[in-house]
Amino acid sequence: MARVFLIAEAGVNHNGDLDVAKKLIDAAKSSGADAIKFQTFKTEELASFNAPKAKYQKKTVRNESQFKMLKRLELTNEQFENLFSYAKKKKIMFLSTPFCFESADFLKKLGLKYFKISSGDLTNLPLLRKIAGWKMPIILSTGMGSLDEIREAVEEIISKGNKRLILLHCVSSYPARFEDLNLNAIKTMKSEFGLPIGYSDHSLGIEASLAAVSIGAVVIEKHFTLDRNMSGPDHKASLEPVDYELMVKSIRNIEKSFGNGIKRPQRCELTMRKIVRKSLVSANDIPKHSKIEMSMLAIKRPGTGIAPKFLDRVVGSIALEKIEKDKTMKWRMLNEKAN
């Protein structure tokens, strides 16, 4: 199995502060993430002035419209250029989701290696068409989407000659309840589209991400914050660095555990096999030239002698030597011709 690509989704958890954004980059690198991801937008292009806030945003950010909230969280192009250079210096991949044509153009010029497109733009075919035309790898979240909507998006991207596409299963709820996660959709999407499938996890904790990896997710995106108690819309549904690091270590261990799928004894088991398996053992002293009877045999550890599956072959054979009680039976002790 290929190494799972782990994205620390900082999003707007910098709270509009460049220094906090840099600290998020530092923490993501230290936590073992492969990439740190932000969100690039011009508020005027993203939301109308009277656009309502989501329910979770109303709980986490009070007395402020969605437009004003976004404007406060918006970073300038110059700040993103600074962050891109900083991430490069720290040797962690920089990603950012564009929410409009202008932001997409800017990020392409900035030098992104991948384009991450949000669930909210799954049906924004003009934006998908534009980015797909650049022939750059695309990671597309599919929250709130039906199979037909995902298919339409996939076909639009591929029609532009771009097959470098990864789909992320996602449930767009913050935080998402475990009973709503529907992780088996990862298998469905893989079967339906024949594309690499990952998971954008909005649930609390790390369990869902670990489960997603176990059923084949090749990318895990998880919201990331310095402190879940900070003020802002996404902090409560994010992992702090210590928990993100635990998730990374757990996923890397899961990867190691998959193996090659061939069922055979592992090298580490060979010594144990001799100890815990059983052999045929003499139940009493057996005189030389005696014909072995069932009552003369027992089945005990260790597994270094004749395996119990050969019991019928041993019964009726002749002892070639005196065999003391509780002796592990070996083929050299017997003459099978008597059978």
C-alpha cells in the first residue's frame, strides 16, 4: 500500500493573523503532516453581504455576519506568498483551497503542486473546468454530494484531459457525528469511479480517520488548530498538535500492519511455532521393537516432533529404540513399514 498523504487543514484557524498561520505551519511539520492547507478567497467573491452563517458558525462566532466573519479571516496575496515561502523553508508542502477564479489564478502563479477543491464547489463546474485545464493534480472533496453530482464533476475534469484526480469522501457537518460518517462510501466511490479515494474528516477525535485508512483511504485531511479553545468557526472541530501527531503515528503504524496479503508464517513466528504447537509424545515407556498403540501416545508441546496430524501413521509402527515416557516423538525412532 502506498503511503497515506496527510493534510493538516489549517483553513482559517489562523484567525487572520500571519504569525498564527506560521505557527500552524511549524506545528503541522512537527506533528508529521505531509502538507499544511489554508483557504484562499476574496470575501466579495465568495459570499454575498447577506449570506447566512451555518449553524455551527452561529455557535462559534456570534454577533457577526458570515461576510464580516470571512472578511476578518481573509489573508492578502502578499501574506500567502510569505506563507508559501515559509512552508518551503520548513519543508512541508503548502496547499490552499481557492474559492474563486481570481484565487485559483493566484495560487497557480504561486506554484502549488496540487489543487484542493472544497465540497462547496463540487457543483461549480466553471471553476472545476478552469483548474482541470491546467492539467495539475486535483484533490476534490465531495461533501453534500450525490453519486450523480460527483460523476458530473469527474466527467467535467476528465473531459479537459486531466485524469490526475483524487476524490475525498466527506460529510459536511462540523463536527460530524459518527453515525453520519458513512465511511463505506469510500468503497463505493472507489468501485464507481476507479479513482484514488481519500477522506476529509470533520468528526471529533481520530477514530474515523484511522478507520478510513483501514478501508483504503489514500489521503486524510483533518482540521488542525493550535488550540481548540481559540475564537473562530472551525477550532472546535479541529485537532490540536498533540492529537494530530497521535493520528499520524497511528496511521503510519496501520500502514506497516497491512503487509503483502500473503498468508504465511512471519519470520518472527517461527520460533514461537516450535514452542506453542504440539507433537506426538510417548505417554509411557515404550520398549524397543514394540508396536505403537494409541494408548502409548499423547499430544503435547513443544512442536518440534512428529505433528499430531500424523497420528494414524504412527499407530501401528515399530519402535526402533527404547522411548522413555514423555519423549517427543521423532520419525527416526520408528519403522513405518509395520503399517
